Amino acid sequence: MVLGFFVQGMTYPKSMYYATNPYGFFYFQHSLALPFAFWREADFEWLGYLYGLSFEKKVTPKGMDHEAAWNEYLDRVEGYLRQGVPVQTYLGWMPQEKEEREGKIVASSGMRAFWWEGLTKKFRPDTHSFVVVGMDRSADKLWLNAPVAGWRGMEKYLQRPLSNFKRGMERLRPELRYTTMVYLRTGNPQKDEKTIQELVRKRIVEKLRGDAAAYTKEPKNRYLYGIGALEGLRDDLRQDMFFRILQGRMKKQGIAPLEVLVWLKLSLFQHTFMTSLAAEYLESQRMMREWEWLSELNILYHRLYISSVKLVSIVRSNNDRKIWAEASDPVLKEMRSTIDEIIGHMQKYDNKDEA
């Protein structure tokens, strides 16, 4: 992990809590779409601010062909590595052997990638972040760090042929190809632990209240943040609005209702993942009041996720939209009720120091 290189004792759960990602919620109004990625540039910059580091993100200049862009990217990565700086980058990581079998997505290993089922290949994100920690261009070798895998006790450092890495890079969406993200020393000291905790809790309150500056440097008009985002999603889960949105996205964007709902399900699952991950760190530090509050939020998000799975099942099991409407009505009510509980829970957040 790029931050862990500079900060002793940094772990993936700890970075998740300090970035305050589990406390945020943002929503693209009238879309049933939640942003899928939970790390934003503002979060990386925030962590750098806490530890006296600068965050630098670069992409290959426009106008280059693939080969020139690839070589410019490798030169850039090598330059950072020579400084002893690990490099975070994007990579297309889904195995090419993945295929559909009776509606199931199965890799060549036989593992079922159930989380993508219901999404056509066009709408599956073939993207993941890795950290480059070493490279030998002459030997066609690359060494990667996988922070999540390491935290889970799986293989942490991977050696891969550089030529395979290139193919994975070329599968990315154009705006993600040849991206490098690093932390650099500024000469400023990191803040002491007490100050960090105070700043983190202040940022948590800002995220809950919907302060757009705590989420992004460039807020977009139709995005809602914090409690306001939850209220927007709740209102869009009224049955009339819910079906109007599904029909509109099919007509204007060609996105089938099932794909919209699978994305919603995956995004809600991310909220259960983020809250459980940060809660793990809080429990390890015996920050029990904060742990209890976040664990309760995790339970509420998990309930919301379960409801979204029900919606996906309803649509996958029936082609008749009249049946959808009848079967989904109690689930939508369930979701709106859960969101009201989440809003109430967030409004009770206590930003006082641990007792």
C-alpha cells in the first residue's frame, strides 16, 4: 500500500477509517446509481495532509499511440521506483477465460464470480488497483502489492510478466490507462495522533452532514451528499419514481433494469464492506463507542443490501413487469424504512472524544 511505505503501522482497515470513507454516502439523483469506487482523489489527498505528504496523480499525455503511451508510463513508474516510491496503478484484472454458463459467470479455475451476474460484459468494470513495488524491464518482470489480499491473509506480493501486465492495462477504459498515483515527502511532519483523531472526527461530521468539499474537489450538480443523498435515494425508491427511473435509463441509455439493480446491489455491498473494515480497526484500538456506532451502521447497510438482492431476484425471475411491481412494493417499502433508520442513526452521531 502506497501510504504504508511512509507510515509505520498503517493497515488497510486503518486507512479506511482515517479516510472516513465508511461515513460517507453520495448519490446521483434520479438514477438509482451509487458511485461504485469508494476511494476518491480527495481521500488520498486527505490522508497525505494528515501525514505531511503530497499526493500526485499523473496520466500519459493525450495524443500518444498505445506503444508510446506504454513506454512513457514505464519510464514514469521506473522514475518513482528509483526514488524508493511505490506506485499505485489501475489494471484490467478479470481473466479473459471468464464466460457465461447458464446465466452464471465462471472463471477458468471454476470459481463463480456471482457478484457480476446480471451485468453484460459492456457494463462490467474490468478495473482494480494494485501497487507496483518493483520492475525489471529487461527480464519482463513486475512485482505487485495487493493490499486487500494481504489484509485477508492471502498472497500479498505478486510477480507477473510485464507483457501480461501490458495486456491488462490495454483493457482498461481510456481515462484509467497509464495512471500513476504516489505519495511524496514534503518535508512537513506528520500530525500527532491526538490531532489526527480530532481531524478525522471533524471530517466524519462533515461527511454525514453532506459537505461536498469532504467528498470531492469538484462537486457535480446532480450529486447529493451525506444525509441528503440518503434522502434522495429514499425518495427515488417510491414505486412510481422507481419504475420511472428504470424505464428512463432503458430508453435513454440502453441499460436494462436488471443491470441498474445489480449495480445498486454491488454499491450497497461496498458500504457493508467499508463499515465492517473500519470497525475492525476501531475494535483493535478499543475505541468501543465509535466501534459500536459504526457496527450498527454496518447492520443497517447490510439490511439495505439484502433488500437490494431481493429486488435483483424479482427481476431475474420474472419478465412480467406487473409481477415486478407487485412483488417489489413491499421490498421498496422495506428499503425506505431502513434508510430512515440510517438517517436517524447518522443524526445521532456523537463527535465527542472517546470516554
